[in-house]
Amino acid sequence: MPRIAPVAFRHGGKVYDFDAGDLDLAAGDQVVVDTTHGHDLGFVVAAPREVPADEAPRDLRPVLRRATDDDLAAAAAHRETEARARAECRRLAAELGLELKVVEARESFTGGKLTVSVYAEDRLETRRLAQRLADALGRRVEIRQVSARDQSRAVGGYGPCGRSLCCATFAGDQQPVSIRMAKDQDLPLNPGKISGLCGRLMCCLKYEHEVYLEFRRRAPKKGAAVRTPAGEGRVVDLVATSESVVVDLGDGRTATVRVDEVEPLGGKEQR
């Protein structure tokens, strides 16, 4: 059976499947793979898994080898060229009057081609910029306009939680985030509270979303009449983080009770 190795490149992001063959690989190993654009250096996201031949992705390309010292040295040698490309791209963009931010420049693993990622609010026409940059650097150049999330993933940084950005930390973290996730978690819909450094909804909104949905499926709704060890009352609040509900017992008394200690009494729920 084919052994599938999930591999990501440089800043994580999308994960691609490759045929690990007989290579003994583990998560974190740096590998050289054969891609549609030639050889490239990536890292293994998880240990290879065996799948039936009829379930393996079509046109699966191979992991060629574990990265050698020479491979890593070659990749490191590209950094100087990439730094020059970023500086030159900024200069030329200013000359051409293009309002953009240079996110990163990346030279192909085998050399000869540079891919420069840029971010801008509006769609850009970059053919002239690519041509002038290619003339200045003596290499083929591709200008790629990326999203705000891709910009944050490439640049990195720290979120309000004090940890490194999720998009730059977790490879393959591509599930979209919606405002519904914030609503389901009873978060304030204040953009300053729920937006990340990229200005978009924070990635972490999706991580606990399913936990909140599962809790809501098990918990009585607000306004439901319930019986608790502290007495009968109505649910006035849900606390998903402790899997409990707040119950109004009357006479100004409330009790916070775990969901598994609450017994519904029926009656009309308040919306």
C-alpha cells in the first residue's frame, strides 16, 4: 500500500501529500520532494500513513530524500538573494507608483526563479514590476498577490494571547472562519476583540467552536425551567467553559450548576 507523507513548505499553510516510499520519516523531518514546479524543500507534518491503492491521491509525487547538509546549505544560500529581491521590489514598486507591501521573496530550490509575494488592498497589475525586477536580478520572477492571512502567515508575529500566530504555527490550518463562530461562543462582535493581526477574524475562533456547539446541544436553553440540587428555577446563562448553567432560583438567589446535574421540568422557554 502507498505510504502518504503530508508535507508543508517554509511557512506552513496548505499541506500536500507525497509518496514516502520506503523512507522512515517522522513529523518535523525536512525533506526534498518532487513538485509540479521542480524539486523543493519542505517539512513533514505527520508520520506517513498507509492507504489502500484505490484511495491514494492521483498523480502522487514522491519524497525524494531526507534533506542533507548540502540541501540545507543550498537553501540557506538563497536567503541573500531573497533579501536583495525584497529590497529591489520595494524600490521598483515605489518608482511605478504601486501601493503594495512586499511580504516575502523565495528563490526556487534549484535556483533560477524567484517568487515574490506582495499584499495590497486592491488587485494589482504587476507585469511591468515583474519584468523590471527580472532585469535587475537576472532571474525569472513571478509576482504573486496574497491575502491578508497569507501575509501574516509569512511574516509571523504574536497574537493577543501571547503565543505565536496560529496561521504561522499550525501547518494546513486552512478552514475558513466565520462570524457565526463568534456568535455561537457569545463573544462580543467588536472587530477589535475578535480580529487578528491580519485584520480578519482570528483563526482561534474555530478551534473551540465544535465544543461550544456540543455543549449547546446538551444544555437546556436560556429560560428553561429546571430542577437542580439547589432547587428549582430557570436557566439565565450558559457557561460552556465549565459545562455549567446559571439558574435563577428566585428571591435574588442564583446557582451555577453543571449540566449533568440539571433536570428539565418542561415549561415554556424564554427567547
